[in-house]
Amino acid sequence: MGVVLCPKHGRGFLFVCPHVSDAIHAGKPCPGIEYLAYTDADPELAGIELAGWFCPRCIQDDDLPPNGTVFADGDDFMSVRSALYRPVCPRCFEEWRNQGMD
């Protein structure tokens, strides 16, 4: 997945869940978000993380594991094509958080 081309801030990239993305774009709150990062167990992908900000609903509904979990080969969760990951502008996300929306 490529970078986000934000009309306000230019290029950037950050993964969030769909609910956080919707809240940022609507200027609405999405309380209780958490930053979670996961690593692939494949030695060829050592050091590569898939990380983002997730709301409590996605954490519960998708049964997201604890931060820092290492996934075995072939786990679809590590695919950035998952509907759980939405790219957003990191500066828009930062502005949204600075407004106390999280």
C-alpha cells in the first residue's frame, strides 16, 4: 500500500481501523483507541511490523491479540489488504488526537 496524499499535509502514512478513520474524517470522537504492533515470524521478514491504532470495538470484535504478538507464517492477519487496516494521513491523525477525540 502506498502513501496517503493528503491535500492539507502532503504525503504520509499511518494505519488505523475503519472506525478511527471514519472518526478522523468526520471530526468525531472515537474514545479508547490503542496502538498495537505485530511482527511476522518469517525470518525473511525479521524486523517488519504491522502496526496501527485500533478502537475498542475492533479489538473486541476482531479478537485482536496483545501488542507485540508474533504471527506464524501464512497468517492472513498480517496482510495490509485486510479490511481492518485503513491508511490515513499521520498529521491529520495527530491533529484529531490533539483535539481530544481519542
